[in-house]
Amino acid sequence: MDEQTRIEVEAAAFRRLRQHLIEERPDVQNIDLMNLGGFCRNCLSRWYQEAAAERGVELSKDEAREVYYGEPYDAWRERHQREASPEAQAAFASRPPEG
């Protein structure tokens, strides 16, 4: 696979992951993603922001989240986020801090 095709395939896979998490599985909570996979939608938006910055494009945290979530983060949270269970909160609290 040539370099340009690899980049396009990786970008398409990222967009599909975004679609799956945001449009098809908004019921999966960020805390559950963090507890199971060590990343969540906010991590993905931060990675997007960092990749943009590496290319000289400055995005605020809120702008990056809106790009990733497809709407303002607070609006998405209002519609989809529910209170984490005590078990999920305890599991999250027991994770070592990210470096």
C-alpha cells in the first residue's frame, strides 16, 4: 500500500470509529470506554486537536470536541451522558494516571 493510500485508509477508519461511537452507540458511556479501553471520545478529540496543532492548525479544546462529537460537547452530554455507576467510578479512580 502506498503512503497516500495508507493515510486515506487510516482517516476513513477514524471517521468510521467516530460514526460508530457518536451516531450508532451514544449509549456507551465515556467512563466505560476509559475503564475498558483506556480511551474515550474526549481522548479522540484531544488526539485530533494535537494532530491539528502538529500541522500548524490551532483548535481549542471545545472546537476539537465539537468536530469530534458533531455538536457542542455540552449538548451531546445533555442528550447522552448519564450518571456513572459507583462501580464504574471506583474502577476509574483505581486506574493509574495517564502519562
